[in-house]
Amino acid sequence: MSVIMHTLHVDLGERSYPVYIGRDLLADGEVLARHLGGSEVAIVSNETVAPLYVAKVRGALGEGRRVTEIVLPDGEQYKTLHSLEHILERLLQERHSRSTTIIAVGGGVVGDVAGFAAACYQRGVGFIQVPTTLLAQVDSSVGGKTAVNHPLGKNMIGAFYQPRAVLIDIDSLHTLPARELSAGLAEVIKYGLICDPAFYAWLQEAMPRLLAREESALAEAIERSCSLKAAVVAADEREGGLRAILNLGHTFGHAIETAQGYGAWLHGEAVAVGMLLALRLSVARGWVDAAEIPVLEALLRQAQLPLEIPAGMTPEVFLDLMGRDKKVVDGCLRLVLLRGIGEACVVADATTAELDTLLQDAVARAKSRC
């Protein structure tokens, strides 16, 4: 029997939608039925998640619906135009109409590609997010960003397209590998750093319970993360200003993911290192006390996340890839920095010399830890 522990609302006028957080929601046909546009459904998942949860979701849909299952390979390296084309081709082969609802069951890759397919198919069909990783639950499933990667840059091809609902089933985290759980915790930590110092302090106390997958701790972390993101998205749906603060650590992190090859580093692992670099740059500018660096290092270490850039990455590689990031506007690289814990800001005045000093130091620290 499902239990809804929290219901949040992403307030976007006619595009508003609920975020349900609870237990056994994947099998809750009543909740799913509220957000289906018709009798046609396409469930998109991947080879790892599908055997675990697709049958449960399909069973929850009940009789009388025409259901197509589309299973993608698992991994960031498959977040591509080819996977998008595969979804669209299956929808066409099965003659899905404009009343179809696409249900994404999986992590961020599945949600992003399926959401982009929903935005494209017949100029837009219904879409429900059922995220099964912590990272997707607290970040990519909420907010309507959909995209695929390109060898020259991460998430460079996509659309803003909001789901009709997000169903976050905490039970799905019991099958999540430990490395994936840690990757999700990086995004949770991000919310405390950018806009909630009390949450940041709570995480320092609650991290052992989160790693132990204690239900009440996970529910609170997910609810607080989603609430913070929902508020930011409601204020700035298409990242014209405020929403950019959600990218703390991401410009550095995306450079790491691209340089290493998609999937070698998990997104949350790269963001963890990126957040630490952003904090170091904020300290160098005199905006944050240097004592905050070991505090963040300790929290990331406790969450079993990396602290150093990959071996072999140079300032030149970073700067080249960061220059191609989608946060570049009119030739100016925008970075999210901190003016204090819980106070993020977007800057476009970082100099090449400033970044080179930061990255040279990162290279030296990485070498010293080898």
C-alpha cells in the first residue's frame, strides 16, 4: 500500500504540477491515473531499471491501456541523439497519438531523454517523471530541463518541457548502488550551499543516516531539496537569472564529465569537485571565510565523494571545455560562486588569470594526493 509522505507543488501557472514523495508510489495506479492524458502510454526505462520496476508501473496502469515499453542502454554515454531517435521511432512504429503519455522510469539520463522525446513528439505529449535515483529525485526530475549530450558539450541539445507530475518512490533507493547514492548526495549538498545554511548544517549531522538509507532522513533530504528547487524554478522557469544558481559547481563539473568521457565520472561526482572549486574561488575573492573549505571537504568526504580533479586534466583543458558550456552568454563565461554559505551569486567577470591560478592549484593538489 502506497504512502504519500509529502506533496509539493511547482507553481508555474498552467504548467504547474505536483511532486509526490512517498513509499510504493510506483505501484499506485490511482496517483498515476490522475495525470494520464488518455489510454496510450509509453514507459521509457533502461536495461538496469526496467527489470526492477517497469512491471510494477505497468501493473499500476491497469487494464484498458495500450502500453509500449522502450528500454534504453544504461549509462550517461547513451544520453544521445541516437537514443532520442530510438524513442521517437518506437512511438511512430506503435502509432502513438498526441494523447500519449510518456512515463520515464529511471535516473537522470532516462528522464532527460524521455522528456526531450515528449517535447518533440507531435510537438509535445504528456510526460510523467518517476525517478529511481537520488540524483534524479532531488534534481533532474523537477524543473523541466530535458536534453541530450554531444561530444563537444553536455546537455547542449534540449528543451524546457515540464512534466505533468513527479512520483518519487523512496523504496527505489534500496536497489541503488552506493556510488549512485553518493552522487545524488552531491546535489543535496548543493542546495544547502546555495540557499539554505540551516539545511547545510543539518546535512553535516544527518549524513551517516542518509548513507544508511534511513527512511525518515531520506524523505526529509528529498523534500527539502525539492522544495528549494521548486521555489527557484517557480521564480525563473527558463534560467533567465535566479535559476542559474542551481548550477553551482556544474560548469567545472561538466568540463570533467566531457573530458573524461560521459559515464567515467558520475554527474554528482564531477559536481562535488566543481562545488569545491567554486568555493575556493569564492574564498580567493574574499567573499567566504577560508575555514569553510575544510568543512565542505569533510562533508564531501563523509558522503564518499571525490575532492580532487581527475589526474591529467590541465587548466587548458578546463578552460577550453568551460568556454563551450551553455552558461556562456555573449562570449562571457558565467560562474556560480558564493558570497557566503547559503548565498549564491552568478558572476561573469572571472578572468583567465584568476581561473588559471585556481586550476593550477587544483592540478598541484591532485598530484600531491596521488
